[in-house]
Amino acid sequence: MSQDFPVVFAVYPGVTQLDFTGPYEVLSRLPGARCVVASTTGQAIVLPQGLRFDGLLRLADVRDCALLCVPGGHGCVQAMGDAEFLGELRRLAAGARYVSSVCTGSLLLGAAGLLRGRRAACHWAWRDGLRAFGAIPDEARVVRDGNLFSGGGVTAGIDLALSLVAEVAGEDYAQQVQLVLEYAPQPPFDSGRPERAPAQVLEAVRAGMQGQRAAREAAIEQAAARLGAGHQRP
């Protein structure tokens, strides 16, 4: 790989911080990595939990991108309607060696018209929304389709990033990064997937998400309509 490997994280208000800070920690260890965090305006992003991200670049000012990473988050509803943001995703993806997403970031790639006919992962609760963009939902934790890498919900971003490191710098190097980070998950509960969670836990989580569903589905429909994709199914 070249000495300079620009990695661009395209963020927006309401992004889930772990969706990009997890991959950032991994991908920043690539040989030659130059990580850039950029948004439409370049202004500081303050998350509802109080965490603040300053020093962002404007996406329009980013010229070099070897790897594009688009995280998800509650703010994806508004971001799907941000024509400038989606346009910058298309521009950066066109010149990138790799395009990637974490969680509902794949919905943003879909809204940008980058997923037609391609397999992609997403958070389990919103995965079917990919169909509106002509994508093929895949329930795997990390999905590769050509130069497109996508991860499932939130924590899958670390697995995604390690897969990208293996692709760019080799499996031995990726395993070195994993060991340095001591990434050896041993969660206290086996409830991280809907098919494994206890019924009452799954029901509670689904009930808690119900209030978001109408807004997200409307945003997906509107973004798909703007693409002229309607509800095309692969």
C-alpha cells in the first residue's frame, strides 16, 4: 500500500459515536493511515450524551479518500434528506478504493445510490430498509461485496475495521492490531442478536424503538423516491 492512506469518516449530527470511534481506533493503525473526520458544515457536533467533536473538516474540502467509512446513528433520518451530504458521499466513494459503513450508515450509502444490486449489512432492526434502495440485506456481522464493506449494529464496526485492515495490510498485521487492542470479546450476556436474546428482552427493545420507526421509514421512502428507486426489490 502507499505511504499515505487517507481514511475519511463522514459524520453528521446525531451520529452514534462508537460507530466511528471504534473503527477509527482500528483503522488509524493502518500503515500510512491519515484519518479525517468530516461533516457537511465542518462545525462541532455535540451528541445528546454531551460528547463533543471539534476540529472537523468540511466534506467538500476533502480531496483524497482511499477508504470511506459512514457510521450510523439516530441522525441518519435527517442525513438521508441532506442532499449535500449524500452528494459528498457519492463523490468520495467514486474515487475510494474501499467504501464502508457501520450500522445504519448503510442506509445512507443506499440513499446516496451506492447500493443498488449489492449485499449490505445494517443494524438488525432497520436492515429491511435497505431493500428500498435496491440493496440486498445480509444478516452477517460483516458483509463484503466487491470494494464495499458493511457492518451490522454499532459494535460490529470493530469487526468491520479489522476486516478492512486484513484486506489492506494482510491478516497477520490485522491480528497484531487485534492483539494490541486486546479485542477478545466475552460479553456477560448472550443477548446481542435478536435470535439469541430472551423473548422479554427483545420485546422491550422493539417497543423502545417503535417511536423511531415511522420517522425512519418515511425518511427511507423519501430518499428512495428521490433516487427514482421507489421500493425496488432485488
